[in-house]
Amino acid sequence: MYAIIKCGGKQYKVEQGDLVDIDYIGKAAKETLEITDILAINDGELKMGEEISSFKVYAEVVLDGTGVNRDRKVIIYKKRRRKDSKVKRGFRKSFTKIRITKIAS
């Protein structure tokens, strides 16, 4: 059984026991999280819409994103040719790692 959830503007396909990196949500480690924004559920057949309005996905925060959990650095480099103009910036996104504990109706 798997579910497709929406969290932080992104969609994730999750099953029970999966570890998922989502955008930083400000929860501490070992807190529980209830996700109600579910797009589809497959338990033998695909269900969407009104059929899944009662389903919820429960997750536990494994690692919070305070300084420790940061993604690899993305380098932004802009150069304008023949103008002696260039900009180099780096960005590291903070994330929260969650473990899916239960998919229930």
C-alpha cells in the first residue's frame, strides 16, 4: 500500500517505513506529524478524490533541520561576458527527515 502526499508544494510517493526528506517544518525530533493532504492511495486499486477524504498519513520526525540537516550546496554563478561582471553565490537548503509510520483511514 502506498500513498501520494503533498508536503511543502512537492509530491512524494510514500509507503509505511519510508524515510523522506521534506522542506524544513520547524518540528523537533521524535514529534509526530499528521499529513492530511493526500492526492492518491493504492491498496490494490488506485483511489483518488472523495474516496480518500478520510485517509491520513502519520509520520515521525527523525531529524530536524536546525543546522545539522542541510542539503548539499548549490552554486549560483552569473557572468556577463566582456563586462568584467560576475556573481558567485551558494545556497544550502535545510530539510526535515521523516519516517512514515502509518497510512490509515
